[in-house]
Amino acid sequence: MKKAVLLAAGKGTRMKELTDDIPKPMLEVRGKPILLHIVEGLRAAGVTDFCVIVGYRADVVRDFFGDGSKFGVRVCYATQVVQDGTGRVVELAKEFAGNDAFVLSYGDILIDPENYARLTGLGDAEGIVTVKHNEGEMAKGGCVVVNARFELTDLIEKPAGPAPSPWYNAGVYTFRASIFDFTARLKLSKRGEYELTDAIRELAQSGKVVRVAELSGDWADVRDPEVLAILNR
């Protein structure tokens, strides 16, 4: 698998003044942008072609990565004009993906780079969803429900009350092009957004196999200044 889609369109309002001039994925962790950590990890796993979805301060991302040649990869860009959710963002990568499978990562998720190699082979699955065993995070993200074969059966965004599973959606995925059949049919969620997690749930419940992969090592959702400060200690 040679392709990856990186979502880097948001400002990251919880970062306050830190993102006045740059988008959150370009904030530095240990001396380099979060997005560069992701690109380098995927490059080491054999990914050569990247589509970066930009929006807020797109110029900062484009100026840094250019065509990707100085980082040993190829980079193209697509622009999210309306911030209406992660489901519609993925649609912007449809032409880039073509009929090929691709890794998808949010631009503010850091994982142990050794995990990326596990995401570049789908086998008989239509998708892979990464998880961490993290019940304490459920109110902030997605709860992944699995069967005995560790395949996804449900994905519940910010569950109210006790979570039905201890598996937390870690924000890095692999998809075949079939995911676009489901993002195209998305309806607005209760939060008024088109959500990727709804498309993943529909994909799994359509009878397709969506494997779940537990990440090893470090994982961080760089969601606020406190997390950023801890990572940079």
C-alpha cells in the first residue's frame, strides 16, 4: 500500500493563541510538526504518496511540505472549504485514492511509528480501525465495539453513560475505496456534522469485514495545550 490521506484542515480552537498563525497539525512536538512525524512514520512503512486535506492556514502546510520531494515522498493537496465534519473531508480524497486502498490519519494523532506497517495490509478486510484500551477517554471520542474475531460491529461517538466496550477509537485507519460509497450517503449527525465514524459503522454493518487493531506503544491525541506541553517536556 503506497497511499495515505492526512486530515489537516482544522484550526484547533482548543489550542487558543497557539494556532493563531498555524493549523494545529503544524504545531511542533519534539522539534518538528506533528504532521511531519506522521509522514515520516508512514514513509518508513512504505507509503510514498500523500494527499493532505488542508483548510485553515493551508499556506503553512503547503509551504512546509511543497511537493514532498525534500521528504522523499509525493504530496498533493485538497482543500476543505466548509468545516462540516470528518466524513465530507474524506470525500475530498476520492480522486487521489482512485481504486487503491489507503491509510487515513487525523493530523493531530501521534502513534508509535512501528504501528504504521501493520496498517498497510488489509487481507480480506474492507477497513482497519485502530484502537487503544482506554475507557477513560470515551466521553471525548469513539467507542469501538468488537466481536470475538476482533472485528468492528459498532462505533459509538461520545457514548452517553457506561461504554459498552473498553476500546477507544485511536484515529488512524486503513480503507479500500468502498468507504466512499458510505461517506457519499452520510446524513448530518446530532452534532450537525457529517461524521466519518457513521460511515465506518455503516460499512461494517453492511456485511463487510472491518478489522480492529490495537496500537502498541505511545499514542497521543494532541487536542489541547496541556497535552502538547506534556509531549514537549
